[in-house]
Amino acid sequence: MLHQLGARLARAVLAVAFLFGGAGGVAAADAPKPPAPVVVIIDIQIAQRDAAAAQSARSQREQFMQRYQSEFEGGRKALKDSENDLMRQKATLSPEAWAQKAREFEQRVADYNRRYQGVLQAVEKSYAAAMNEVMATLIQVTEEVASEIGANLVMHKQQVFLHSPSMDVTPVVLERLNKRKSTVTFPTPKVEDAAAPAAKSGAKPGKK
């Protein structure tokens, strides 16, 4: 009985599969065929490295970091002097008094580190915004070049194992990108911690 039931179940499954397979075959026959792929390759890493606007973003980031770095250098020196002074007082202060001063010093160090990290994050956030502007133009230019060539598929060079050199549109895209956007706006970093030192005069944003 179980053998007969299993056989009938198997036949039922095959019948359903045949029906769905037949319907799918009809639908596939009626569906429009996709176009033949016309592929071009672009090296995003080279484009982001060599694009004039990307270089502008990195240069402006470095300018901001140098400004902040010079201001934080004074804070580091003050902490070092306080540490040396604290060690000299250890022999003259009571253990309780010295422990209190040590806790206060540790809190100053923690505050300094927190403010410094806040500045780094603010600068990197501005850098990301500037690079997003570069990428937006890069995508636009790539679309235009692909359309002019008649390509319907653009692939990252890093994803392709082998390809014909003629498929690589990176030089064309990079040349057009540099003509359209040679520099980029770098937003002034906004440090969330109001106590953090701020650059007195930010790097001048580039013109589009």
C-alpha cells in the first residue's frame, strides 16, 4: 500500500512539474530576447586615484588635517608637561591627594582623545562628501561614454579576469572627467564636540 501511494505521489509531482514546465516554456518563447551584451571596462581605482577632482579632495583633506594637527600639538605638549609635573609631585603629596590629581589627569587625557577623534571623524566625513561628488560625475561621464560607444554593460576592471584592451574606457572617461570637474568642493568639517579646537580658517573650497 505504501509503495502504491508513493508511486502515485511521484506521478502527481511529475505531472505538476510538466504543466509548470510547459507553461514556462510558452512564456519564455513569448518574452522578448535580451540584447546581446556589449561590454566595456573601467578601472574605478585608477579613476579615483588619478582624477584631478579626487586629487583636489585629498589635497584639501590634508590641508585641514595640518591645521588641526598644529592646534592639537599644543594640547599634547600641555598634557606631557602635566604628566611630568604629576610624577614629580608623587613624592611630596599624600597618596590620596596624588590619586585625585592622577584621576583628573586621566580625565583630561580621555577628553583630549575624544576631541581628537571627533576632529578626525569630521574631516573624513567631509572627505567622503567630496569624493561622492567626484563619483557622481564619474558615473555620469561613464554613462555618456558607454552610450556613445553603444555599450549596454559596464564592468569594474577588478571584476574581470581577462579582457581585450580595446574594451577599457578608463582613459577616455578620465580625460572627460578632468575636463568637466578639475576640482571639488570640500565641506568645512563640523566637529560635534564644541570643545574641540577648530581650524580658524578652513581650506578654500575648490570651484566646480
